[in-house]
Amino acid sequence: MRRARRSLAAALLTAALLAGCADAGGLDGDLVDDWAALAAPGPFVPPAGVCQVADFADVVPLATFEPVDCGVPHRVETTHVGTFPAAVTAPPAVDSPSMRAAFADCDTRTSAYVGDEWRAGRLRLGVALPSKVGWAAGARWYRCDLTEVDTVERAARTVLRTGSLRDALKAATAPLRLGCQNARTGPELGVQAVTPADCAKAHNAEFVGVWKAPDTPYPVKPGDWAPLYAGCRSVLARYAGLPVDDYLKFRTDLVVRPPGAARWKAGDRGVRCYLWLSDRTVTRSLKGAGPTVLPIR
């Protein structure tokens, strides 16, 4: 009998405790219905702000995704990850409106990431997409990947660097900035290459800025280059403090460097512009130099 009374008391105590738990804090005693539902599994989306040791690739299979801290040696840094519209269900063609919109987004986001127009530095921007397997699994992202290069000329090579590129161009004296240059001519018409130079030492060229070309075909014939030169002259005039008039072309020459034909096709319209002194050298920057330093020749 004593054992039965003990069992009954225990049962009553347990019931009282459960009743108290049900009333405390608004709980209803159901241990299942208050849990948030687990999110449905979805396709892999890479994060932004991470780095990769491998060089840039325009297609990124999941198996090759090996992010590292940007404080260790690496070749690529992801500045932004965007999403294609739902209607884009397969890898878009390089010159499609979807791909060009992705490049435009990466262009804007990357300049904000580094603190200035990214083309003002020794940098190269690429847009990477998921693999076919990723697309089939529902991946719709595009990745904005930035690399440091040893030159912005045609023979550029990726630099194995240490440290993030975030705010890398924020300072006027940032090491990656394009500045004074030496322009080298050759047997072909015009300048064959420009290489960085110390502004305090003799040099004959200087990076003056970027002109964004309109949506026109890539320049091939001599006449196709006229708008690019006109655009770069306006950039040069602002940089050097010169009037934009018919005499501007007699004050200094220009080096015009559009992106390659493939990048142009993908929507890259950023043209790098350089002031070029074909007849002399200087030992200073010509930013804000004005008509006295750059007279009509």
C-alpha cells in the first residue's frame, strides 16, 4: 500500500510540474510546434569577401571552391556575389543582356569595394559563373572576381598577393594606382607599351583617368577610334586643367587603351586614358598643370 501511495504522489507531482511548464512563459507544452521549420536545401552560393589561391576561371565548379583568408598568399578576391533573374536558367552568352548586366553590376560594386574606379589601378575584373552541374541544381549566381596584375598592358600576369583589396585605391598614393608612366614606341605606329615610372624622375606619360564608351561596336578601322580619342581628351583636360577646345590636341598627345575585344563584347566599356609627351620628358605629375606647363606646340 505504501508503495502505491508513493507512486500516486510521484504521478501527481509530475503532472503538476508539466502543468506549470505549460503556463510559464506562454508555452503550450507542445515540444514540436514551436520549433522553426528547417530551410529547404538549396544550391551552393559562394560568399563575397573571400580569396582564392587558384587563378581566375570563368566557370567555377563546387569542387574547385577552396576559399582562404585574404591574409595568406592568393590570386583572386571576390568583391561581390550577385544573382541572375529567375528567367535565366542556363549559362548566358557572353554578349547577352543578362551577362552584360552582371558585368555592369560587378563593375560598380568592385569600384565601391576598392574605393575608386578599379581601372585606376593594376587590377583586372572577371565574372565567374556556376558550372553546368550547378545550373542544373538551381544555382543562379555570378561572382565578381578581382585580381592584381603586374601591368594593365596586353601581357599582364596575375600577381600572387597578400592582403585584401578592400579600399586598395582609397588613398591618392595607393601603391596599386596607375600614375606616371614611360611610353615606349616601336616600328609600329603609336605607343607599343606604357610602364610605371617615378613622377620625380624623367618620364613622358601619365595615367589621367577612365572614359566610359557608349554601347558601340569594338573599334577596328581608324575612323572607329575617333570617339575614344575625343572621350579621352575630355578626361585629360579635366585632369590636367586644360580648356576643352580645338587646340587641346596640340598641347599633348594621347595613349588610348580600351579593353580587349572579348571584354568589350561582354560589356566592359572602360577606356584607360594616358597623357603622352611625344617630344619631351618631365619630372613631375601633370595633374592640374594647366596651359602654362602644357602650351600649344
